[in-house]
Amino acid sequence: MPDYRPIALEEPTPRAQLYADCLADATANRRFHRAHDEGTSLLVFTCTGDPARAFYDGLAEWSAQIGSQFQHASRTYRSTSRVRQNLFGVDYCATDGTQHECALTLNVGEFVR
């Protein structure tokens, strides 16, 4: 039988605030879209401006530690995990040196198909 008790919660870390600020910017500006493959449905939230710059900067040490910074099409990317095959389901930020943008994914399942 499943355990239906609410899960234990903890205070967020400073890195969690980067997510919250980016999601707030994306939702306030209605910058979210649906993405899917055969078995996974995502909502992808895109923030720009100050929240994206803060998230990108906040990823510097982490990306260096796990090897998740890369160059592509004149942009520098930093992701929260290493890209294995493509960017599907990967949270990342990118910059061309002047503008910053981050894409954060939320796995939502069949409900949004």
C-alpha cells in the first residue's frame, strides 16, 4: 500500500533561489512551452535578464566541477548536469557574452499531452 503522508520539506538552499527567480521571470512573462519525446512530457521555462545572468554565474563553480560547461554556436552553456545525448530534460543557461538565457524543465507526465 502506498504511503500518502506528505514528504518532509527543508529550507531551500541559495541555489534553489536561482531556480525560483528564473521560474518567476519565465511565468511572469509567459515564456514556457511543452516538449516531449516518446515517454516523457516536459514544460520548459525560459528566463532572461538578471535572473538568467544570476543563474549562469551561479553555475560557474558547479559546471567546472562536473564538466558541464561547453561552447556551441558562439554561445557558452552551463548546465546543472552533464549533457549525455541532447538538451532534452537538461536545465541549462547560455550566454553570447551580452545576453543570458536559462531553460528549466519540469517533468509533468501525460497530464499535459
